[in-house]
Amino acid sequence: MSRVSENSSVNAINYAVGKTKSKVEDLQLKGSTLKRVSKPSDDPLGNVELMAIRSQNVDADQYLRNLNFAHTHLSYTENILEEMTDILVKAKEIAIGQASSINSPQMREGVSKEIHQMRQQVLGLANKRIGNRYLFAGQKVLTRPFDLDGKYSGDQNKINIEINKDVFIPMNINGQDLFFSKEKRPVAKEDLDITPPGLDVNTEGLHRTPASTAPDTQETVAVSIFDELRSLENALLTDNPQIIQGLLERLDRSTERMVTMRTQIGALTNTISNSELNIEKTKLLNEAHKSKIEDADVAELMTDLQKEQAVLKATYKASSNLMNVGLMDFLR
């Protein structure tokens, strides 16, 4: 038969009081934070879900920052395209007005100055920047895309930005696609001459393609908006209405290209808006799920706290009665 010593009683009392106090302190902490899960041991499986939700929210915040950056970039680009469209429409109106032979050379010379200013405006828009990043330089964002003659120094690469998990969209238009149109033109007859300079046309083994039998060969050339405006300016200066009439169709194609690019930007802007809305909805769902896992039931928490406080009070009272028994009480 085992004997219960005074030391054993003291240890039992300390254990009971410490356990009850620990429960009360834990409930008081949850009551102050209103969180059911404050450390991993409170709910190991729930804590894993909470960590996954927090990771998703961090990613969502970064995606929103990416979307905001892309939206700003595209908004600047759209405004510039709108200005360039207005300039091209105005240039075409001038070309239509000056294509008639009724205008005098002096009038065309005066109008050519306006076209020159338009070309300078387009050049300035082509070299626009956001901060220190050029808009139309492709991925070479720190390189000035166009020189004074309209020569392109950028590349044709897209800048793709991630707007969701493994979802990328382009946020830029390179200057090559925007300012240059590809058109076919006949190759000059002299370009078909394969006879090396200085050799007689009757030299054995060499011949010249006769003009009458020259093939109908065409080549694709890149013509820029700057070239079109420069040609219009020169045609006005040289009083050449035929060239002005020939430029009307090219100005139309350039204007249509601007409209097409603006349509693409509009589609990307809609994609950005929809992505922002979806990410915000996902964050709300995550917060609701997080609240179910993490937040405490206030009514249940207060009930448990009152119960444990009552248990602690009873433990203190029972312990005091037990510890107040002295030696004389046993001798009675």
C-alpha cells in the first residue's frame, strides 16, 4: 500500500493549479486577439491552410501591383496613339486639300511647314518615356528608339508581365510594329542588271536581262510614318500634286494601323480590369475562409473562460483548505 506524503500533495496541488491557470491564460489571450489559432499547436491542419492562404494573398498583392503598372503603361501608350491618330488624320486632310492642281506653289510651301511640325510632333511622341523607360523601344527601354531621321534603334521584343499564376500579357508596342508598314514595290530595272560594271555585254557567259523580258519582280520594304510625312513635305515644297495624291492611301493605312493598335490596347486594358476584379474576389474568398479557420467564436470563448475561471477559483479554495491542515489537526 503506497503512502501519500505531504510532498506528493503539494506537487498535485501545483500541477492542478498550473494546468488550470494555463487554460485561463490561453483563453484570455484568445479573448484579447479574438483568434482561435494563435500558434501552430492550436490547430496543425488549420495552420497549414492559413499559411497557404497567406502565400496566395502575398502573390495576389504582387499581381495587383503588376496590373497597376501595366495599366499605367498602356494608358500612356493609348493617349500617345490617340494624339498620333489625330496628327495623321490632320495630315491626310491637308494632303486632300493640296492634291488639287488649283493650289499655288506658294500656298503649298507654306503648308509644308505645318507638315514639318507634325513630323516633329510624331517624333517627340515616338520617343516618349515613363520615368526613364522609353515606351516604344521594345525591351531596350533605356535606348532612345528613334533618331532625328526616324531610324529605329529599339528591338521588336514584347515586355510580358505576369498578371496571375502563369498568365502573362504584353504591356508594350514596339516602334517597328507601330511606325513602320510593310509594302511591296517593283524592283527598278537597273536592279535586275547582273552584268558586273566595266564588262562588255557580249562577254561570253555573261548577259543582261532585256528590259522587255524583265520579270515582274517586287520586294517588300518598310516605310515609316516619318517617311510618309517627309515625302508629303517634299511634295508640297516641290509643288507635285501627283505624289501628294499617291500618299493618301499610305496615310490611310498608317491611320488604320494606329486604330488597330488602339483596339489591341483596349483589349489588354479590359483583360487587366477583369484580372483585377478576379483577384479582388479571390482575396475576399480567402479572407472568409481564413476567418472560419482562424477566428474564435466569441460566445463560446467567453463561456469557456468563465468556466475555467470558476475552476481555478475552486482549485485555489480546495488547495488552501488542504494546505492549512497542521500537525495538531492530526493529533486531535
